[in-house]
Amino acid sequence: MNKKLISSLMATALVLPMLVGCGNTASTTNSTNESKVEATTPVEETAKVEEVATEEGKVFNIYCWNEEFKSRMASHYPTYEEVDATTGKIGDVTVNWIITPNDNNAYQNALDEALLLQADASTDKKIDLFLIESDYALKYVDTEYTLDVINDLGISEDQLSEQYQYTKDIVTDSNGNLKGVSWQGCPGAMIYRRDVAKQVYGTDEPAAIQEKFSDWDKFLAEGEVLKGAGYQLTSSVNDTYRVFSNNVSSKWVVDGKINIDENIMKWVEMSKTMKDAGYTQTHDMWADDWSKGFTTAGNVFCYFGPAWFIDFTLGGHDLDGQWAMTTGPQSFYWGGTWICGATGTDNPSLVKDIIETLTCDKDTMVNIVKADNDFVNNKSAMEEMAADTTYTNAVLGGQNPLKMFCEGAEQIDLSNLSPYDLGCTEEFQNAMKNYYLGTATLDEALDLFYKNVEIKYPDIHR
């Protein structure tokens, strides 16, 4: 592997925050309010990335932001043994979980600082494996800090052939090298309350509900119907955001200039109409007011989310069994977690085996679906489970949503992804809230957005 000196990490690839201490819900894998990227500092020209060590180490360090991957390892990696909340064992190797919540960009700050020190770190401090999310994946992909899955770790293209193409596209660098792998796919859908559907529409059948919500004009029209029955269409304007942002025709940043896609402005227009009409509110996602709709105490008809959202977010409340899923106005995806091998690891064989077991082995994939209701990154496994009449989701009242998710996964297009998506999304939603509440005009809200993004990313401008 031919390693090069790293003089600085390109702003469009790795926006490393200044080395200040550690600053979505913090505990979820996906949050539109999960992190802020501060002013960047370049890596010194003398910094070098080490070659992968030839001898295997006895300490395996995993950087992540919550317990999800840890639970997958504990349940589905056969030789993993849990020692305590932050430690495990794989044979005679000690596994350390360095878990830093996403709040205020704390996870990325901690990871970035550790990556900068990787070349000089002692063997027991080196990062072996770390996780990234879709909203900032490109920040790490086009750098020397991530190992090439095929050429460095030796995982074959044939082993990866059953994975959904979009999950590979998102972590493929500019030279065509695959730099990470995910065990999950995250196609999304509209998730609605069965009891409300029966009361308002006389049926809770997904096909019947889909007819009423098959495009945005119909969706908006049903807001008035639901309002008349005492319900909100969505909990927040932000619930529909990712459906629009995943169907844009251009990137957030084009040639260094901030670009607001036409589809994003359509979301603004619809959201303003919904808020003014009383069909929704402006709650921040993951806030208590937003999640009140997960319970009978709330009055929210629908949310939008992928498979992880159903059990991980909606599940565990008193409406379990009272939700159902249909496609909704448009296909979209939300989130995802990718496993990256860290350049400089002294445990490349173990990194490889973890990736192979948790992302390439069909039996493991099927077991994850059955045990965790995850939508896994294996086409044949998902097709098998989609056709399995014994598989049902309790949160969805016994529905098997996997066929719908399979169809959605094939339509995901990541061609307009950029390294700035997380920060632009966060600042845009924050700025537009003022417009929806009537405390700022549209132009004033847009100006606030531009100013905040320019502060967050000094290398781009309006």
C-alpha cells in the first residue's frame, strides 16, 4: 500500500475540527441535529500515516457514538464476550469501546483527534475500527485514514456482491476504492397510526392509505382532513425533510458555492403551509415534544423513517402494535452506519473478520433481521425475509414491511451527496424554523442560514 504524506485534509473530504476537547438523539444512529463542525486545522505536512502492522495486537479499539454496533457484536459475532459496559474479549484480544455521543460534534471531535495521533500512538491506543454515518461519510472516505476494504483488507468483490449498491457508493473514494462496509440498509417509508387511520379513513390497510398519500399534493390535502378529526399530519416540519433532501438534483455545495436545491425550497414552501394551517409544528427532532407523538398522549398521524426507526425510535411505547407502514409520497433513505478499518491498525485480520462476519455472511444477516428487525445489507437475505410469512414486526401490528423496504433500497441515489450535508442540513432547518414561526421573513431566514454555514465551513460561500 503506497502511503503518501498528508499535508492537509481537503475541506471537501475531511473537515477536521480544531483540537479542542470533546465538546440524532445522542443515542441514535441518525439525527438531523447531531453535530456541529468547527473551524478546521490542517494536518502538519510532516504527519505520516503508518502502514498496517504485520503482527496482530492484543488490544482492539473501536470508536463509535452509541451502543448499537456493540449490541450487534455481542449478539452476532460468535467469539465476542462482554466483560463490562466498555470492554469485551475476542479470544485473547481485549476489545475497548470508546463511545462518545454525537452531541455538539463530540464524537467526530474525539475521532478526528485520535486519527491525527494515530501514526505515533502506542499499539494499545491505536484505533483499529471506527464507525461513520451517511451525513458525514465523505469526510473520512477520501483520506488516508481509512483502509481499502478490498486491496488492504483482502475482502473480495464476490463477498460484497449481495450488498446494495448505494451502501458501497457512499464509501467509495475518488479513486474507486471501497473504504467502509455497512451491515444495514436504510430505505425509508411513511409510518402511520392504525387506530387513527381506522377512525378517519375507515381502514388501516397500507394499500388504501397509500392511495391517499401517494404524492405531496394528496399528502397536504389530507392534512386538513386529519386536522378536522383532531390530529396533526406530522409532529414537525422536519419529519418530511429527508424525503425532499434525498430527492434533490444538485449538491449542497457546487464549486465552493452554497447551493440550495429547488427540492429543498419545495420543502420550505410545503412546511410553511403545513405550519400555518396547523397540520404540524416546528419541534426539533429527538426533543420531547417531537417524540410525544410516539404515545397515545400525542395526536400525530405519521412519521417518516427507515427500519431502524421503527423499533429503535417508535418502539417501546404504548402505541406498539398500532403503527403500520406504506411507501408514502416518495422513496428516500435515512442514515446508516459504516464500519471502517483504520489505517495503522495492528489488528488487520480481526478487522477483516468482523467486517466479513457482520456484513458479508448471509446467515448472520438473516439472524440480525430476526433478532433486531434491522434491514440488512444483503439482497438475498432481505428477499428471503420479505417472502417469509412467519416474519412480522410487533411495533407494526404484525406487518412484514420488508418487501416495501427492498423496493425502496433499489431506488436510492447518492449521486448528490456532499461532505457538507450534515452541517448544511442542521443550519438550514434551524434557520427556517424562524420563518415557520413568523419571527423572520424567508429572506432573513436564508441570510441567517448562509451566515451560519459560512462560519461552520470557512472554505465555502454564498
